[in-house]
Amino acid sequence: MRYILAFIWKHRFFFLFLVLEALSIALIVNKSYYQRAVITNMTDNVTGGIFNTYSSITGYFRLKGENEKLAAENAMLWQTLKEGQVTTDTATIYLEDTLNRQNYRYTVAKVISNSTSNRNNYIMLNKGIRHGITPDMAVINPQGIVGTVVSVSQNFCWVMSALNKHAKVSARINRLNQMGTVVWQGSNPRLGSLTDIPVHVKVAKGDSVYTSGYSYIFPEGIMVGTIENIKVREGEHFYDIDFEWSADFNSLTYVYIVKNLFREEQVELSKEVIDE
Amino acid sequence: MSRSYLALFMRFVVLVAAQVLIVDHINLGGYISPALYLLFIILLPFQVPGWFLLVSSFFLGMSIDIFSNSTGLNAAASVFVAFVRPAVIRGVGAPADYEGHLNPGIPDMGAQWFITYSTVLILIHQLMIGILESFYLSEAGTILLRVILSSAVTLLMIVIVEYLFMRRKR
């Protein structure tokens, strides 16, 4: 025993290194929700406070661009109002709508920290538990999809950007009604990849990719991007498709957090099916 | 000695703040994420005890991780850099007056020594980050490109900061 202790003491630099390195790698590998929530709750008040102050200063430099985006979005929304449309049918319009129920709830949030240059990018927003945010909510901006909420603290949340190894979004090429999966290969933050599109359909450059709405997270029909490169590898059954993200991840300022009000019901139901 | 530890603590805080508030927000295209905070490990005095080297590097990496939601990634890379630092110093050529108050900066060791020594540590650090960040072998080319570009920019930043803030030799 004494010799073992003496041996460890003699090589204490190496053993301390082993302990610290193992601890760090354990933190990388172990990504359980509970552990993340504990860490996030401990640290987010400090980091969130600092990022909040920082973004309230730098936010001024982006006001002009943000205003233009908002104005464009307003114009688009005005068009959908009844006042902006001509009634082509002379039948009575029923204002009391019992056919539609609200499916998604939108919360505006400000980006207070963001990155695009890492392999796995995360975004911090200034909304948290207090504002009804929970993990697995979608994050979009007027241009397109941005990411998914992964951890929440009282006042802040971390969003897994679409520019992340673990991000997978179900999407569709609307013109062809073909389903695929959106992933990010980690090389270029401007381009995403669309997989699972079979080679027998005729995909064209410039086709738009939208969310499919099959994921319980993202609403249907949110823009994802526009197809830029199409490749077929010899002997493969699926295309290698690169598309340009419609959202500009480098200039995110305000985003919407989208809550699917039927998510729990849908997940519950899908569990039943899987169990059987 | 306690005064110099206070100075080290200040350097720690300033470098973490500079990293998460300035460097992380500079957009240099998708491949490049420089790690200016590594300057802390690079500039730790020669005679600093081993446990202090490892523990302070661990907390340095953890601080960066907390701010970028990458739990453990920068900590693992930093601890590894701290572990190889004594060997790198021996490899590049340790100063003869080891017990004196020499620091591994440009004023004491000269620009050529400093750049060689920093380059080795930066490359090891970026390589660790690249490997830990993405376990896919298929991305090896991208990882390598990322490591090389990030290392080059990190080295440039560290040399510039060292020149700007070093205390001249009396």
C-alpha cells in the first residue's frame, strides 16, 4: 500500500492530469438532461447576465437591419389580413372560427450569444422557464429555421443551432413533395445538407426546402433553404444535396420560440404505437 | 509570491472576458475559431508548481465552456496542453536559469523561442478540440483544415497581444 501511495505521489503530476482530463471528457460525453439542467441553472444567471449587458450594447449597431426585416415581415402579415384581401365569394364570412384551433404559440426572444464557427454551435436567448419556455421548442426567425431549445434556466435558454452535429430536422422539397432530413456537415455555415432524397426524383437547383411538420417540434412550411449543389455518388440511392440556409446565422438578433401546443398529446400517442 | 498570484488571477479574468466577449464574436468565416485564452497557459511562469498548472488550466477551460455551452470541451483541451507544457518547454529548450524569475514571454526568451513554443501548444490544443468536437472519421479533412486555420489565427493574435502588453526588460 505504502509503495502504491509513494508511486502515485512520485507521479502526482500525471495522476492529477488523468483525473482532470477524465472529468472533462466525462462532462463532454455525459449529456443527460438532468445534469445539463443542473449546470445550466448554476451558471446561466452569471453568463446570461453578462451576455445580456453585452448584447444591449452591441444591439444598437444592428437596429437598422432589424427594422428593415421587421417592416418586411409586417408587410407580409398585412397581406394575410382580411382587410388586405378582396372577397371573391359573396357568401357571408363567418368570423367565429370553430374549425381552427391554435396549434403553435410564438414568443419573441433576443439572441444574446451566438456562434457559427464551431462544429457544434449553440445560441443563448433571453427567455426561460419564467416565460414558459421548455426544451424541445422550435426556434425560427422571419427568414427560416434557427434551431431547437435544449436547456432552460429561470431567465435564459440555450438553443442548439441548426449548425450542430446533433441537429436533425425533417424537411420537404415542396415542388416535388419529397421528404428528407436536414443536417449540417460542419464545413460551411452558409450551407446545410439535405439527405434521404432518392435519386429517381428530379431535383433542380433553386428548389425550396421547407419543414415537413412531421417532427412535433417545427411547424409545417417554415422555410429552411434553397438548393444549391446536387451530387449523385456512384452506387448510391440518395442524393448529396447542399442548400443555402434561408436564415443568416451570423446576424441573428431577434427570433421566435415556437411552442407546439399539441406536442404532449402527439408524443403520448406515438409512445402507444411504439410500445405495441 | 501572493502578489504574482493576484496578477495571474487578473490575467485569467481579462483573458476569459476577452475570449467570450470579443474573440468569439469576430466572424472569420466558418472554419476559424481562435483561442486567445490559451495565452494564460503559455505565459504561466516557469517555476509554477505542477498542480497549479493543471488546476488553473482546468478552470480556465471550464470558464470558457460555461460561456459557450460546450461543457468539458475546452477544459479537456486545456488540461492536455497544461500536461504537455513541461515536455514542450524541455523540447524547445529550457532556460539555463530555471530558478530565476524568467517568464516564458518574448522579453525573457526572445521572439523566435516564444513563437516556436506557442505554435506547438496551440496546435496540440486545436487538434484536441477538433478531435473531441467531432468523432467522425469522415470529417477528418474538415477537422484538419479547421485546426490549421484556427491555429494560424490564434498564433497571430497571441503574438500581437504579447507584443502589445509585454513588460519591456529593464
